[in-house]
Amino acid sequence: MIRHPLFRAGLLALALAPALSTALAAEPAAAAQATASAVDPALEAVLAGDWRSEANRARDRYRHPAQTLAFFGLKPDQTVVEITPGGGWYAEILAPYLREHGRYVAAVVDPQALPEDRRDYPQRARAELEALFAGAPAQFDRAAVVAYDPAAPKFGEPGSADLVVTFRNVHNWRGSGQAHRMFEGFFEVLREGGVLGVVEHRAAADVAEEDRSGYVGQDQVIALAEAAGFRLDATSEVNANPADTKDHPNGVWTLFPVGRHDPADAEKYRAVGESDRMTLRFVKPARE
């Protein structure tokens, strides 16, 4: 009996349907694996660098730096501005990675631009960052520091940066009423086609500006960026944590690494890990 080729093709399609369905269902996992496998080996080497403190290295399991930076499109020849790097958790990674072919700029708050009673924290943060740089010149001798006034932030020459990144800072700017100006500053320093990468503690819903939990609604961050002229390019769940209930007595600082909680609850919060975080990638569109 002769069977028509189309009949045989139909039988083959039916036979393959379950496998095709499984493959399609696996696409999100495959995409996540592709992001992980796309990480530059040079970045992996930096993550293993002995200049990184053990305490900071222990946070990698929660902060996923390789996957996060790959998602932001980090390349070794870029000019990257990190906004308010604090004690330098990401600076330990970015500055050495960019040292040979790119440029790392740490944008820190200028204490002199603040009232005297608010200068202590930015002074200590800058001193800690500069001590980090001075302690390992082979990795940080080419890192630059620029001080900015939060009331009128300038992070460099307009259009001079390929990538601007900021980690867990938006809640501070919203609380001080400076968020819109900060995002406008990011937009100005980026070249056309440049990327803004944002990681922030994610609230379950929108929160008021006076909220002091440390969490921010994802839609609120997107709105801030879009109001400054950015286009949302992609979101990632690489830093998501469904175990974070977001209703802690001391807000996000209840969780580790700060751990502002009753010592009796230490194991409970250790099991949660760090906060649930949004990871957002924005692009500065080209002018028409």
C-alpha cells in the first residue's frame, strides 16, 4: 500500500507533538540558561578574584552578579557609571572588569551639597569606597569617582556613558523627593542607545513616597524612567525571591545582610535570604 508523503508527514507531526510541547514549555528555562551561559569568562574570573571579600562573595548567591550584568549588556570596553555604589559591592566587580579596555565611574553624593546634619553617611561611604580602591591598586587604579549634588545631579559629560547601573537605591531618592531629577541625570549622561540597569527591592504594589519600608512598586520605577525619556527594554526575574513576604517589622532591613530583627528570629530570616528584587533594563532612544 502506497502512502502519500503528506500522510506520512501528518503521522510524524502527531508523533512529535508531545516532544514539541515539552520543548516549548522548556523555552523560558532555556532562555535563562542561555543568559547564564552568555556570561563573559573574564567576568567569571573577576567574580573569583581574591580582592573580593569573603562577606561580599557570600552574597553572590542572592545577588546573581554575573547574570544581572549580562542582562544589562555589560561589555569590557564600555564606560559604565555606577550610581551611589555604597561600600563597593558591585565596584569590586565592575572596576577590575573594565580596567583594561573600558572605564568605571563611581558616582557618589557630594557631602558638601547636603545640610551638615546629613553629611555623615555619604562621607563614610566615600571613605570606604576610596579605601577599597587604595587597597588593591592592581584592580582599582583606573577607577574614577565623581561627586554629584542630588538636587542637580550631573554624572559626567552628556552622552559619555554606555551603561548606567544602580542597585537598591531608588527608595532613597523617592523618600527625599529626588527620584525624578536622578533619572533625568541618568538620561543626560547616557549616549543614544545607552542602557540604564536598575535593581530595586520590589513592593507587592505601589507605595507612597513617605513609605519607609525600602520597597518600591515595579510600575513606579518604570514610570520614573519613562518620565525621564527612557524606554523599558526588558525585565528579568533573576533577582526575584518569592520567599520574601515584604511585611517585615523593619522593612527590607529586617532581612540579611542588615538583619535588623530579634536575634531569636535569625534562622527564620536567614531562610528567606535577601529581598525580592526587580531587575529592569531601559534604553535611551535615538532622537528622531
